[in-house]
Amino acid sequence: MKRKITIPGAIFLALILAAMPFMAACGEEEPVVPVTPSVPTTPTTPTTPTTPTTPVTPPIVEPMAGEPVYSVMDPRGLEPEREIHALAPRLDTLEGKTVNVINLHGGNEQAFISIGPALQAAAPGCNVVYFRTDGGFGGNPLTEDDWAMMVDCDAAIIGHDF
């Protein structure tokens, strides 16, 4: 056991001893050599910076025919103000209301089909209509029948293929 401790200790001590001359050289300061200023041979007149009397404006370049015209965005990253619309008011009850379960793109159909019976069990007086469409977010556009189904209900549960 002592050998295992003394061998790393000896190696560490050797490294410290080998590094000591370098550490001693780092602590020494170099002597400061005085510098004598040079004397100019010809007299110079002091110059003052000139300020332009007229502002400098870049030339206006007209775009060539067929060239795209680019606009510069606000570098501060500020978005323009938008009008905020409130959500539709909540229904007091689902009694006698029609709730559409809309499956966009048709994925996870079993999960969407199971929502209807669960909702009718929780609110027995409501009418739950399930329908599936291939249109919607990023896919095919919604058809007129899809829009009519979405607008013609009191509440909607919309899912997107997950």
C-alpha cells in the first residue's frame, strides 16, 4: 500500500521541481529602460478636425426594370400591434347543444371516436357528432361541407391527427 502512495507522490514532486525554474522566471520583472522623446526637426502646426457643414446623404439608386425591390425590417424586432379578439363565451350547459368532434386529417380515429360516448355519458342531454376531414392545418383545404359542419354547431372539439 505504501508503494502505491509514494510512487504518485514522487511523480508529483518531480513535476513540481521541474516546473520551479519556469515559475521563478515568471515572477521576475524586466528592468525598465528609459525612453527619451524624439525632438521633431521641423516645426509642425496643430491640426484640428474639420466638421462637415452639410450632411452626407447616400445617393438614391433606382431599381432596374425586373429587379426585385427589398424593404428593410425593423432591427429592434418589434411586431406591429394587433387587435385582440376575445374567445367565444362559455356555454352555461351542454343540455340540448350540438358538439362536433372534428378529426382533421383522419389520424388517431379510435381516440376521436371514443370522445363522443364519453362526452354523452358526462353530459347526457347533448348531441355529439363525429366527423373526419382530410383538410385543415397544412393539408388540403377544407371543403364547403366541412365549413358548414363546423359553423353549424354550438361547440367543437378539433383534433389534428395526433
